[in-house]
Amino acid sequence: CGHYHDDGGYILTAKSLAEGDGYRLINFPDNLSQTKYPFLYPCLLALIWKIYPIFPQNIIIMQFVNISLAATAIALCYLCLSNLGYFSRMVIFSSLLLCSTSPFFLYFTTSVLSEILFFFLCCLMLWLFDHLLNRKSNRTALQYIVLGIIISLPYLCRSIGLIFIPIALLLLFINNHPLKWTLLGIVITTLPWVLWHIPSVSAGYDPIQTYYVDYTGWWMKYGIQNIIDIVIFNIIAIPLTTFSIPFWGIYKLIPNNLLVISFLLGAIPFFYMIVHKQGNGSLRYFLLGYLLLVCIWPWPPGRFLVPIIPFILCYLFTVF
């Protein structure tokens, strides 16, 4: 607990929620409101803390819940991609098998971090969204409201999931689907977090507090002024990381002066994703929008690629 820093924050806020103190950073003297990270994953941990409030033994339970969630997400990803017809079953199986044996991927399955829940929610969103997108009749208002809720859940797990909302609405609009009920589901789901988060943007925290509670303000202050460097770094790092996550052993054997090989191999799925439309589904649009946002995110991209690496590997194996 606390090895990655964020896992310590998740557990602190889970304890605060479970003990009735609200969504707060109880490690600060003033018990600051936690407005940096969305609340969905801490709420899951808070449920565990409520059931078994003995610390630090309950961290082991949290880790086992994450492992179980990872196994479920892997299974859901296989069923989703195969049923929607994106790739062959062998391609999907090979990609997920490789992920399941990747040290980098496994690190996040055994840590108290939100990437695995985000992966699970992305699979759930994709399956429901494509099912409704390609359905031509018998669509009800309730189905669209539920769709709006499901589209919003990745955002309530990780801030970067916000990108899925405009992409989904645009795809629905292009395919002549009504938007009002989906928008209602989105508003119902996201409004509480938005209202909780907004005050942090103009609260005037000191630099240390800003880092802990104001993701948006921190990025606007430090990210925008270095945006060109951030984009250049991420454009280089994304293909390298894409190759290194599943092929860590091979990646470590490649000399530094030949890293261009790793870069080119890691870039193949993105190039294929752009030039080749895979059926009538939305996967490529969600992935490309997500990756564009990662390019301007002021953090190394490895952690943001973990939840989508199974999808990217499917594109890579399809090429070969």
C-alpha cells in the first residue's frame, strides 16, 4: 500500500468514506475534500473496508478483489470482442493470454489501483454501446438512459474516461440516434461528481494541496506551458510502451541503439487502427480519441495504456 502513491490515496479516501467522514483526504490537517480522483474506485474499496475494517489486513482483501476483477474483465473482453465480431477468436485469445502473463499488466491487477476497474468498465461500455448502435428497432428511452449511465462510468473511475462521452454522443448523432435520453443518463451520472469537483479549480490551494485535490488546475498551470514537450515525449513513448508492456522480456534484450525497432513494432497497431476500419463498431474511435488525450496528458503514458493494451494487441496480432 502506497508503493505507487495513488494506491495510498485510494485507501485513505476509502477509509474516510467507510467511516462516514465523506470523500476526504484524512491525511491532511484540514481533511481536504478529495476532488482530484473520481469516487467510483474508492467507493468499491470503502465497501470492503466497511465489511472488514481491520487495517492493514483488509488491504489483502482489496488486492484479491482487484485480481478477481481482472479475471472477470479478461473474460468480459473476450466475450465482447468475439461477439461483436471485431477480431478472430484466436487473435483475441492470444492477446488476452499475453496480457495475463505480462509482468507490467499483472502489477496493476495485484495493486490497489483503478486501472483494472477502468478496463472492465471500458469492455462493458463497448459491448452495450455497439449493441445499441447497430440495433435498428425496438429502442426505448430507458435503454438510452442506461446507455448514458454506462458511458459515464469510465469517467467516474478515471478522469481520462471523460473523452468517451463526446465520442459516444457524436457516433450516436452520426448514426441518427436520438440524444436526449442518453444525455439525461450522462447528466444523472456525472453531475454529482462535477459539482463536487468544480470548486477545486478556483479554490486557491497552495502548490502541495493543488497536486492532491485539483487535477484540472494542476494540468492548466504546469501542463499547458509545457504542452509541446509533453506531446513530443508521449508520441515517442506510446509506441515504445505499447511494445514493452506485453513483450517486456524481448524489450529488455533490445539494445538502446536499436530501440527504433521497438518503436516501429509498437506503432503498427495504431497505424492499422487508423487506415483500416474494423467492421461497423465504435472501438477504433474510442481508442483513437483516448490516445489523442493521452498525448497531451502530462504523465508518462504507461499507466494509461494498461487498460487498453488488450485491444491494441488485437490490432497488432491481426496485422501478423
